[in-house]
Amino acid sequence: MMLQYYCVGKRLTFEVSFMDKKLISRYFSHENLDFIKVTDTLKSSIDIAEEVYDCEWYNLPPEITKNRNLKLETYCRQILLVHLNYQFGWNRYIMKYMGIWPEERKWNKPSSYIVLLPFLSLLCFACAPQTINLPFIVHDLNLVAENLSNNTTFTLSLMKTLAFWMNGKPLKSLLTCIANDWATVETKIGRETMVNIARITRKIMIGCSMMCQLVVPFYVILRLIFIEYDDNKMFVRGYYPYDTTVSPNYELTMISQAIAAAYSASVYSSVDTFIAMLILHACGQISNLKNDLREIHSHDKIDLQTKLKKIVQKHNYINRFAETVEDCFNIMLLIQMFGCTVLLCFQAFQTIMSDGGKNEQYMIFQITYMCYYVVCTMMQMLLYCYVGERLTFESTDIAETAYHCEWYNLSPEAARLLLIIMCRARASPLKITAGKFCSFTILLYSQ
């Protein structure tokens, strides 16, 4: 349920559950009804702000008015957290569990060391054993392909964990910017744009996370089926400096490998969707900027200068936001793109070279798993190409919006000011790149 809360001089929009609605109804009952009115935004309504202004609040004692407004503002700030939680709450739970949720890292802060658990699990039970085992199986091309296919995924997850953990401080500042954007949005169209972006982001987060998480149980079940026909009795073939054939070494190693696989899937999906969330938020802010440009002709000369100043400042702010994302992750994205290319090659090789042997009746499951694995990998790359394409289009479309904003109704001096915005939008469009070598676009994905 989408609810709007209007208090004197301020308006906020939040996504709340049914229980939140009941709580809010109880809180804003009786005397508080003079200061707030809750409406369903799916229905047409009159200007609630005008109702609040005309509700004869001036007949109340100043002390009561002031105290109620302070309580109302405090509660509205708490509800703002509900809306932010709706946008990236799914990833926050996963990333806090992994120890990579964006925050400033300090050596005396216990939460800064949670990341050691997934990092060491991936390193000690997945990446290192497979890498060490590679020279021992170099004579068998099928085993090499299997090793590199699995090891590439684990290595990418390990790299993402390290990259995200190291960029905790700048990413925390980006989250602060998102919270400020939600708190300062002024127009109904702007709120609706941000809500739509939040809905798209949430669907992407949940969808990609579920797809990647399903890979782990799928792989575990498949290995349990094939394990009696294979000389490898582990989930992941690797070299360990102890005897893995005796109990409890065998069981503990199997459990550790399963945990490392779960960590890998969680990191792989959550980092990608978090970056996509940041980029889509920037796209939403650009859409709001374009809406302001379309209405620029409705301001008088004095207000026009002020409005243009705010638009330019907002444009610079969005550019810095997107450039921060680019600076934090362009190297990581280059490694990921190269790794995904290698991964797809080895998966295709394994699919082609698969033979039935003793487990011919289960080959359909193995091929199905490989196809699903490839689809998940391609979906992650498609996600980056989609958000990169959208960011580039939205940033360059600012110039088109400025051109169609009825500038001919403005004075020549005011119209010329729009040229600065148009030149900036065309000269340096926002991009998400792979190590500055190529931009993520749908064209890149098709190639």
C-alpha cells in the first residue's frame, strides 16, 4: 500500500505494510488528525497540503502546535526508513550476513571482520584447493575444463567480496545520497518516478538472487546423484593437505564446500544487484532533472535563474554519483567480464563433451544444470548492459529535453543558459565501463 503523509510545509511518501498502516492510524488519531491526513495515492485526491494549512491549526496553543509538529516530523523520518528498506532491504540482509554491507571500515570495529568468514571459506575450500590441484590434472582436458569452470566462479566471488569490502566508505556515502534524495523529493511526479525505480530495483534484486541461489542446491543434488559413478567424492575436486577419505574429515570438507558455494552465490548476486540499484537510482534522478527542465519556461526571470542554478547543481551531483560508482567498480567489472567469457567457453565445452557412460540416464539433469548455469551467467551480464544502456540514454537525453522545453518562450539571455546544460550532457554522457576499455550497452551484450 502506497501512502502519503503530509505535515505542515513537508510531504513524504512511503511504502508501508498493512501492520504499519494500523500503527500509523492509531498514532495519528484524535487530536493529531488536525495535522495529518493519510490518503491512498492510487486514488485521486485534492491537495492535502492546502487542507493542512486550512485546518485552523492557528487556533491551537503554540506549544501544542510545536510539540505535535516535532513528534510528527520524528515519526515521518522513521517511516522514511521503511521506504529505504523497501528499495535495498533485501540486499542489506544478505550483505550484512556476508560482512560486506557498505560502511566505513575500522580496525577496532568488530563488524569489519565478519567478511573473514566468507573470504576464508571461499579461499580455503574452493579457490586454493582447485588452483593447487590444476597441475595434477593438466593431462586431462575434461578435468581442466571442470576445474576452471568452477574455480572461475569462486574466484570472481572472492574478488567481488574484496572489492566491495574495500569500497565500504564511498559506497556508504552513496547510500547517504540516496536517503537524502528520498527525503528531499518535492514533486508528485518525482516521487512516483523514484517509487517506480524502487519497485524495479526490488524485483531485480529478488529475481537475480533467487536465480543464483538455486544454482547451489541444483549443483549439490546433481553431485550427490553422480558421486557414486565418479572417482571424485567431493562437491569440488581439489587438493587438500589432509586425508579427505576418512571420517570426519570427509563430512566436514563436504559441508565447508557447500557453505563456500552458498557464500559464492550470495556474493555474486548481491554485489551485481547492488551496483544495478545505484545506477538505476541515478537514472531516476536524471528523470526528475528532465521533469524540472520541461517546466523551466513557467518560471519568471528571477525564479528562472534560481531554478537553472539548482538544475546545474543537481546535474553535477548526479554526475559525481555515477562517476563514484564507475571509479569503485570498473576494474572489478573488467575482471568479471573476462571471467564470464572464460566461464561460458568452458561450460560450452563441458556440455559438448558430456557422454553418458554409466550414468547415461542422468545426463539430461547434467545438461539442464549446465544450461541453467549459463543462463544465470548471461543474465548477470545482461543486467549490467541494461543499466549501463539506460544510464547513457538518460544522461544524453537531457540535451533533447532542454531542446524541447519551450526555450523559445524565454528571453535570449535565459535561453542561452540552456546551452551549457546541453553541451555538458552531449560532451560527457555517463557510462559504466569495464576498466575504461568498453561501455556496458545492449550492443556490447549482443556482440
